[in-house]
Amino acid sequence: MAEVIRTERLSKNYGRHLGIADVDIEVRAGEVFGYLGPNGAGKTTTIRLLMDFIRADGGRAEIFGFDIRKESVEIRRRVGFLPGDMHLYEGLVGHDYLTFFASLRGGVDRPYVEELASRLACPLERPIHTLSQGNKRKIGLIQAFMHKPELLILDEPTSGLDPIVRHQFHGLVAEARGRGQTVFYSSHNLPEVERSCDRVAIIRRGRIVATESIGDLKARSVRSLEIRFNEDIDAQAFAAVPGLEIVACDKRSLKGRMRGDMDALLKTAARFPVGDFSSDEPDLEEIFLAYYGDDGHAE
């Protein structure tokens, strides 16, 4: 499968502050690739380098086989881009803003623009300066998707969006994949990346610590959970559940951490009358420490 994005030891140093170091990424044609890491890990720096907004101190990168510095204009013709920090033309209404950028690209499918606005519940008739940050984000998403580019590069695309619009975003990503488009997007939200992506690169403190399929990533996931029962239970029934670490257990409740698939746990719990079940995803730092170690290498 052809590579759309390829970086080799890509590095950027801001003096006393490390941006990224020796970043190697390969994004294949037609896949949805997640770039996962906490805020400040280097995700935006990587994307700005790919778009040639800043220049690397070391390494190299190609998009569609073109050098990101020497052939950046050709690359941008074929890319839909959403920056993390958006600056729109505040004096325009949404319709006029999108019409202007559509004209720069030689025109776009206008009914598709209207469809995007409807699905994202974006008020294009209002002046941009009157819009919330979430609605401005929607305009940025429409601008990125509207010309159906070969590659979408999106920096924290769901930031500031409500759950319903996030659901629509994931639908748009799935449809883009179905058309053969490639999607590269950054996030600090593990469940979101698990929902949409085929593979993910995980960055921490400016360095890639792992590149994994979503299946492998889910196998590493740990959930904190609590189950309350309506009757007394046999605690020994849970001792043999694969991946379950029991933190506390009494006659009518169990607290623990679950690694990987939860099927065996749910089947065991179903043997008793369950009153309540809650499960929380760990934050990314917990995942790094639990699975990649403090030095950033997979254990």
C-alpha cells in the first residue's frame, strides 16, 4: 500500500524547549491515522512542520512523495487542513468565507458544502465574529472537507464540539475513508481515536513511543471500574477473570482495573443481580506509565 505521509527523524527544537525529536511516521493511502498524545507532547509541532508553516531542524518528510519544503504548494493543493488554533476572517459571514476559499481552489461542490453545514449544525448566515468557538470550529471543518481532498490533516478536530457534532465528525471521517481519502488527525482523547482510526502513533514529550493498530491499542487499555450488586456475591468467581486486578471487594461491590477485553468480566458479573456498573477510561499519562514505562518504551 502506498505511503501518503512519511517522516524520517523529523526534529524541531525551540531552544530550551524540545518540540519533537526523531519522529518517524508512515501513513498509508486510504487509512485513518491517529496522532495521540497529551497537550504539549508535540502533535501541533509535527503538523505545522508537515504543512511547512515552520521549518525542521533535522530529518525530512514527504507527502505524496513530495518534499514538504521544496514542493509545499503542490502538497497543499491536495490537502484539506484544520489548524488547532484557528484564525478566521471575522468580518465575513460563514457563507462568504467558504465561497472565498472555494474560489481559491477553483470551485467546490456547493450542495456538499450545504450538506456539511446541515450535518454539523453550522450557522453559515451569521457573521463569524458573533459565533462561538465551537461554531468557528465547524466552519474550519467544512473548509477542510468541502473539496474532498486526497488527504485530510486535522489538528484536534473535535475540540470544542458537543457530542452530537462529534458523532457527525466521525461519520464524515468514515465516509472519507470509504471514498479512498486518507485522514491524519491529532487528539489527546483515547476513546475518540479508538473509535475512528485504523492505526495510531503515540507521542510523549516530543518522541514517538509506539505505533500500533487500534486492536493492539485496545488490548493495552485499562479501565477503572466499579460494580454494585443487589445480592451477596461469591468474590472468588472474579479471581480468575483474565486481565482483572481487584482493588477492593466485599459482599455486594467490586472495584478494580480491567486490562483488555471485558467479555469475561461481564459474563461473570451477569451471574449475579447487578445494581450498577461504572467504568472510566484512564488518562493518557496513566497509559504511558502503565504500558510504556516512564522512559517511554513499551513494556
